[in-house]
Amino acid sequence: MNILMLGWELPPHNSGGLGVACYHMSKALADHGAKIDFVLPYSAHHPGTEFMTIHSATDLSPLHRNGMGAYDSKKVLPTPLGKADLKDLKDIRGVQRRYVKFVENLVVSSRPDIIHAHDWLTMEAGMRAKEVSGVPLVVHVHATEFDRSGSGSGNPLVHEIEYQGLLMADRIIAVSNITKRIIMEKYHIPGDKIEVVHNAIDINSLNNGYAYDFSTYRYLEALKADGYTIVSTVTRFTVQKGLVHMMKGAARALERHDKLLFLFAGDGEQRDELIRLAAKYKISDKVIFTGFVRGKQWRDAYSVSDIFVMSSVSEPFGLTALEAAHHGNALIITKQSGVGEVLHSIFRYDFWDTDLLADQIVSIATNESLKRSLQDGVKNEYNRISWHDVAKLCIHIYESTKRRAKI
């Protein structure tokens, strides 16, 4: 089967879980015999992608592409695609129009059996490719604008693109039942058009030669030896991630148990606000900001941690929870996070319930047998999740979509 895969990023040039999911899904599909043409909006080397053909829609560097509003749509100007300037690659709408033009030409020469578009960033290209070629379109929703905005608002242009893409899609893949409900309730798409396919984790890639470096977080290791519990989050610092609430929960937890240290690994537009909040709550000495981490430092952040918190206001799935579980963390996850649909040896709370979050942190930190039980239980659960199972489901969706398109 020939697949035209439309994505916005791949490792190591990714800024979040979208690129990771696209990479491992594509690799698993290729292992099942699929031929994949993967289109990106930038040009860069991607090691370990020999299983597919990567096409660059522009000569932009990955760093140039960052900051345009891919994950912070407040920066996206309300420019209709037809009025975007093809020559203006400083504006995401110009990049998207160039991307659409590239895909429009590629779909004719590549002759795919299916078009698979990921999130609003590539939906317009997917719709145009379907229009030009008549090939069925599968839209994969990793997050909606309702998730990214952390509320019922958001960018009207992005909402419109999502609505049109979901309407024109022959089939929709949602990464969780939470996301499926949002698509049905907010965009009024019938449920029988949407298939839930949870993300997975590639254990082999995580076990490939990695060894924890105790020197990376030597200070934290010294505190752990003195009886401290390290509580971490690894994420983008955006309103969607609920970090303001987590900081308040951290302050409440420290009122009840002082041998806690909070590791905020990541970066984003809320960084300065979070630093000010830590000072306001008088816990700056117990909160460490690493900045953006990648590669070994990113994995070391998981490894030094005892408890991982996913505090998201709305998290369609949450691959970082699986990654944290692999590195031996006990998990505390909001009820608004889709990964809770596949994990059960976890604590859950509503993102706004900072008192319950504090209680859960303190309970795990002060009860070694509870912590060990959660760590061991969640390991057994994530071990059963496979990208190869995801690929099988995707192939089934492709084949059934093609059959329906011929009727």
C-alpha cells in the first residue's frame, strides 16, 4: 500500500509528541509492507528514516519553522490560504500555502492509495490532495484547537480549518475517546466516522544503548540521597498543559511534606509566569527549570524523577506519560488526559483540583510500598502497548476506507 503521509515534524527536529508518534507509526507501517512518502515543511537530516521517502516542501531549517504558531495558534494570522503569500516563509500561512502547492504536485506523481494528514497543520494540504487525485483522505487528530487553547476559545481560523478537514475526511482517527468526544460535540461529526487508535511506545528504541548519567542532575541525586522525592513534568510550557495549576499543587504539597523537589523540564511562552509563581508561593528553592531538553538530557530528566505529573487541562493522549513510566516513574495524570484510557496503575485528578494533586504527591512520596506498586504496575501495562498494533489498525482503516470510496 502506498501512503502519502502529511506531517509537520519528525525526530530529532520535533518539539513534542506529534513528531514522535508520526515517526513510530510510519516505521511500523513500513514494517507491515507500506510504502510511505512523508512530506515535511522544512529541510533537514532525519537519521533512521530509511524505511520511507522524506520530501521537503521548503528549504526552511527546522529552527526557522519553530515559533510560527504550530502549537500556539494565537500567533497564526487569520489569512485565508488563497491570500497567503507563497514567498513569505516567515509566516506560517505562507509556509502552509507552499506546503499545499508541493503536495498538490506530489500527489499526482506518487499515486498513493491513501492520504494520511496529521492535525490542522496539514489538513488543507490533505483536502487539496484529495480534490486533485480523488484518493481517500484519512485525517489523524492528535489535538484540536479546543485542546491547545485550554478552553472553549482559540483561533477561529484554526477552528475553521479543522472543521473543513474533518468534514472532507473519508475517515478520522482520534488518539483517544476524549478526542473523539470533542470532535463529535464541538464539530458535530458523526461518531461512526471516527476510529479511536491510541498511541503506543517503542521500547526497543528507548532501550537502544541508553544509560542514565548520574552527573547530569548531580544536585538532585544528592537530594535524593538525603530523602527527597523528585516530582517532574516534561512538556511545553503552554496553557494547555495546566502548569499554573501544577505549581499551585506543588506549593500545597510542600506545606505538608518539605522533602519534595519539582523538576520542570521544557520551555514555552509560560516560562516567566511559572518562575514568578514559584517566587510568589515562596517555593523557588524547591523548583528547578531545566529549559528545553532533548536526547540524553531529556531521558535523564525522566530517570532522575520518582513521580511524573501530567497536569494538562486537555491532553488528547500524552506520550510523555508512557516515556516516564518506562523510566521508572509513578504517574499522576489528569482525568482530562487520554493516556489514562490505556493505563490503570496511576493516580488521577481533575486539573483544577490542586488539593487532591498535593495529597497524591505526598501519599506517594511518604509511602515507599505505594510508590513501588504504582511503578511496577504501570510498567506491566505500557509493555502491552505496541506501535505494530497501531499499524494493523491503521491498515484496516485504510482498506475499509478505500472499499467505501469505490462504492
